[in-house]
Amino acid sequence: MKKINKVDWFTTYLQKKGFWVGGNKIIDFISNETITETIRFFKGENEKYLVVYILEFDNKKKSSLDYKNIIKPIVNKLSINNEFTLIIWPKEEINKF
């Protein structure tokens, strides 16, 4: 599947004004990691939505970094309640989910 990077002047403007735009790139200046953030909503049979916040790291996972502390301030600024946060490294070889 072809991945589309959402980088344009309007998205950048909204992000700088404090609006959340799905698919934005975040740069964590402490770890120098580039992260793409996305939110997915899944509707269940009981009409309730499951909210999943996804953080996708552009680099391979580094054992020297404490990712739990890297994502904590990112997750804390999220303006909606989510059931869980999914962290992925798409450049990693997939051994298990």
C-alpha cells in the first residue's frame, strides 16, 4: 500500500496554531526521532467507538531509548480520551504482534 505523507502549508499552519491534524509529523527533540501521529476510530456492535492513538516512528527501534518516556508528553497533550496507544516501527522486521 502506498503511504501518503500529509505535508502542506495549511497542515503546518494548523499544527503551529495548536490544532491536531491526523498524519502530522512530530519531531521529538530529546531523542531526535520523527514520529507520525494518527487516530483511528473503530465502531463496535454496541454503538461505542474504540479510539486508538497510533505513533509511528520513522527509524528502527533503538534499545538505548526509553520510548515510554518519549511518548508520555505526546500522549498527555492529546485532547481526546483514547483506549490505548499503539507504537509501531514499520522499518522493523516483523516477528510478532
